[in-house]
Amino acid sequence: MIRFFLVLLLLGIPTFLFAQEAKKDTLPPSPIYQQDSIIGFRALTEPEVVENFDMISEGHDPNKAAWYSAAVPGLGQTYNRKYWKIPLVWGGIAGFAYLIDWNNDQYQFFRKNLLYETNGNQPGFENETNLDSSTLKSGRDQYRRSRDMMVIFGVLFYMLQIADAHVDAHLIEFDVNQDLSVQINPSMQFAPNNSFSTGLTFSLNF
């Protein structure tokens, strides 16, 4: 009978130890606390693995990108490897060039016919339209204003693509990662009256 209990005891000890070890592994890791001079104790979380974007190159010069875009629109975007912006730059410049040219043609047309109308429609210099001088003058002034506005907008667009290349080159120097998250964790704070208080910490990772 004694031998029977000894055998059960020897068989039960490894099983009990194994169960205790397995139970220990399933427990969540306890938080790590650090004392802070302002808020007392606060909970710390283990650092997470963050995947960073590779930088284009060291010594990427924003001024060089701006000068490239000033010399040839879109070249600064090429220097920054923002190739998808090149069609936008050239499309914008081509669009403004077309509008400037079209409004200038209309301005010259109305101006010429107004001149012929006011000079009495001499042979070989007749008004090609059925419009009177007042209407021709109004059309001339309207297309002249539109042409001048397109010139101003075109210059602003040209300067904008230079600024875009310069700013993009500056942003390349920043370390940007793919981890953008909000975390809310429990915390423990030390109160002035030598007591502890619990709360939550709000952290934004970017």
C-alpha cells in the first residue's frame, strides 16, 4: 500500500510542476513603472518595431531642386524622384500657354477691327465683323484683361512648382515611418500626499 502511494506521488510531482510552468507562461507581462519628477509613477510600454522609409540620399539639396525647377519646369521634381508630378507641371504650363495665346489672338482680332471701324473702313481695311465700335472696344478690353490674368496665373504656377520642388526636398530629410497609431494605456501617478492614483495615458505614435 505504501508503495502504491509513493508511485502516485512520484507521478504527480512532474505533472504539478508542468502545470505550474504552463500557467506561468500564460500570464501577461506585468507593466514596468518608472518614477517621473512631475507626474510620479507612469507605466512604460515595450518599444515597438517601427519600419522606416528609406531616405533617398544623404546630402539631398533643396536649393538645388529649386534651381533645377527654375531652369526647366519639372526638373526639380525629377531630382526629388516625384515623377508623377512632372505631367502635372507640364500640363499646367501648356494649359496656361494655350490660354494666353488664344486670348491674345482674340484681343488682336478685336483691336484690328476696331481700328478699321474707327478709321472709316477704307478699301482693303474693312471691319470683318458686323459689330460697331462700342462692342469691338468692349471685346478688345475683355480679351486683353483675360490675357493679362492668364499671364499672371502662369507666372504664379511657375513659381509654385519651384516652391513645390524646394519643399519636397526639405521633407525628404525628415524621418517618416509607417506607424501612425493612438494608444491608451493604464498608468499610476504619485500624488503629493504620498498616495498613488491610477489613470490612463493617451499617446500618439507617428
